[in-house]
Amino acid sequence: MKVILCRHVPNLGEMGQTVNVSDGFARNYLIPRKLAVSVDSASAAQIQHELRMIKKREEQVRAHLKQVAKEMEALTLEFKMRAGEDEKLFGSVTSAHIAERLKQLGHEVDRKGIQLAEPIKSLGIFLVPVKLGSGVEASVRVWVTPLEEETKDATAGVSESKTEGQTE
């Protein structure tokens, strides 16, 4: 069955391209999801009009995603983790952790869009690419710091309060 793609479909084609696919794939997947329109289903003028509308919507979505990408690139996500010798972490920072932190900051991102080759297992600053969709990608800085300083300060405050309580 010949169809005209209304959106980019991975491993199939770009928007506006006419491709030949199996009947079942077209009827059960592409057409119900409005990813494609059958060539014989409507006149060519109507299909061209729909494609212009879809391209316009796609441009608006892309412009919005570029704005979100600029906002995200200005962010630095800080993770305080327990670390041992050689600045290696007990545990790791995963894409799920990064997605959760971005959600707390108001950016809803699918964890599968966070392009970590492997979880972060050491201290330092890392640039993590995040795919937002429509070919828009942002790089978020992830800063992994040791938790030791915070625990030392907390234990010093606890020991001081105990000694004050004992003298009274």
C-alpha cells in the first residue's frame, strides 16, 4: 500500500515522502496514529494542505522545544553522593535520577531521552545530552559532589548541641 507520511517515521521516511508499506502496517499502525495518509484516500490537494498544516505545527513545536533547550542548558544539576577513595561513588547517578531532578525543576523529560552511555560513577562535572524530540537536543551539566562535607557539618552541630544540653 502506498502512503504519504505526515510525520517523520524512524527507519521509514521523512514527512511528505511517499513510501510503499505492507497493508497491515499502514492500516493498523500508520493511519490510526495519523503518521500517514493513504495515497488513494483523498485528493492530492487535500493531502498537500494537511502536510502544510502539519509542517506548520511541527515548526511551532520545534520552536518551543528550542526555547526549552536553551533553558535546560542554563541549568546545572547538583547531586551529593557518598564517595570513597579515588573519587568513586557508592552507587551511581542514572538517567532516572537526572529525569527526576529535571522534573523537580519543571522540565518534564522522558528518562529514555537522556543519553547516558553508562551511569555516572565518579565525582566531577559531566555534560549529559538530552533529546527533547523533533531533532532538538540540549546538554545539561551534571555536577556530582561528595556528601562528606555535609555530614561532617551535621555531626559537628549535633555534638555541640549535646554538650550544651549537658552543661545546663
